[in-house]
Amino acid sequence: MAAKDRIVCPCLKVTESQIRYAVLFRGVQTISDICDSTDAGNGCMGCHEEIAALLRRYARSATVPVNA
């Protein structure tokens, strides 16, 4: 059984895998980009710190050019 995807933004039910996909394959680079791309962080904004940490983590592991 696969592990359940962790919800990062409880207000809008956005998961870590959605954020990871946006960073790795859509080239998002800022919290504002994540808000526009996934809606995460557009509610109470309490998840912005966690979104910033995920941006740092996944931006380092990106294997495709940002402009691809």
C-alpha cells in the first residue's frame, strides 16, 4: 500500500506531490508562483513557511531546466 500524500495546505487541500510537480516540471520558483500554480497558500497563508522549505528542497533536485 502506498503512503498517503501529505497535505501541505490544509485550507485548499494541496499536497506535497502537487508542489513537487510544480517545482520540478512547471519551473515555479517562488511562493507566489506556487500560489498561482497549485492554489496552495491562497487561504490563511499559514503554510507559506512549509512551501518555502519545499521550494528549497525540490529546486535543488530539479533535473530539468527551469525554462523547459
